[in-house]
Amino acid sequence: MTTQAPETKIVTAYRVACDGGEGALGHPRVWLQIPTETGFVECPYCDAKLVHEDHK
């Protein structure tokens, strides 16, 4: 059995919210700040990688 890779989302803002995206099966909404140096941040709940469009 293999584990699925975390989801990668391209976003347009440096401050983004993540709630797991699965309604009741998601997680509490958290606000994350994407550092301009790296261009991405990972959600501490679902490990989704949120990448700003300038750093794709």
C-alpha cells in the first residue's frame, strides 16, 4: 500500500487559507503566509503545498 503525495495548489495571493478542501472531512481553516523568498508554504494539517504563481 502506498501513500498519496500531498496536493500542490497554485495560488495568487501570499496570504492564503487552507481547510483541507473536503467539507466535513477536512480540517480547521488556517491562514498561512507564503514567504516571498521561497514562494511556497506547506499546510501543517494536510501537508498541501501552496505555491504562489510567481514561483511555479
